[in-house]
Amino acid sequence: MRVEITKSRQGLGYFAGDKPDLPEETAKELIDSGYAKLCDEKMESDLPKELPGRAALIKAGLFTKDQVLASKESLVDIKGIGEKLAGEIIEFLTA
């Protein structure tokens, strides 16, 4: 479920204005507690189709190269992305 984060919350990993695609239960909890609102906007991704871990990045709400590079320190926090894959992603996007 795509939401827009309206205010930061400790431990959330997103900031006001971020528009991640979250599991429905998590999204509803954030909406109900006032930390997010439903986002109807569809985000197009500029991530290359052959990018390693692309699906996991998009599922985590990282749709653009800039978002991924800005999040490079926390890529390993994304389910399915370990140290090795995080390194491959950064190398791929900066080559």
C-alpha cells in the first residue's frame, strides 16, 4: 500500500514526504496513528531493469537512482538485501 509519510517517527526509517510502498498492515497502522496518509500517486521507477535487487528496492519504496544512492547506508535493512548485494547495487548505479 503506497503512503506518504506526514511526519517522522523514531525507528521508522522514513521521513516526512517519503512515499514508500508498505505492507498493508504497517501502512494502516501509520495512517491510524497520524504518521502517514494514503497516496494515490503511482511512482514510476528509473531503476534499470537489470539492477540487482531492483524488486526489493521498489518494494521498500525506493523507486529512483537518487533515492537508492541517498539510502546506501541502510540498504542492508531492506528484506532480501545483504552486504554483498548492497555493494553490487551501489557499484551498478555509480559505474
